[in-house]
Amino acid sequence: MNRLQKFVEKGAFEEGPLRVAYALGADKLPGAQKDARWHPVNDFNAGDEILQNASLKDVFKAAITDGCAVLLPLRSMN
């Protein structure tokens, strides 16, 4: 049985994640961007994360329905 997992996409030359994905397994992830790789977040807990950010409910729902949902991370506007 697959469970919802969190992945972050990190590039070789970027600071911080490029994208964040919630997926029902690594095989459901889209291809990584050039010079980047998907990394699993091993301590991900869907319950804890949704308590911190209730707007993730729709994202989790899409990931479960479609197999994967990808988000762009928020970056500071410096």
C-alpha cells in the first residue's frame, strides 16, 4: 500500500528547494529540473504538516487523486 510522501527538489547550485512534491511514491514524481534531483523527506508526517498549514488539505487531496501534486516553494523577496 502506498502512502503519501513528501519530496523536495534540490539543484546542484541552488540554495533551498526548487519545488516540493507530495506523491504516492517516487515513481509518481515528474522529472526533475535540469541539474536537480528529488529527495525524500524521511520525517514527513502528513497529520503534523496539515495541522501547521490547513491549506495543504487540497494539495494532499490532489496528490491522492492524481498520484502527485507539485508546489513551488515560497522564497523571500530580497
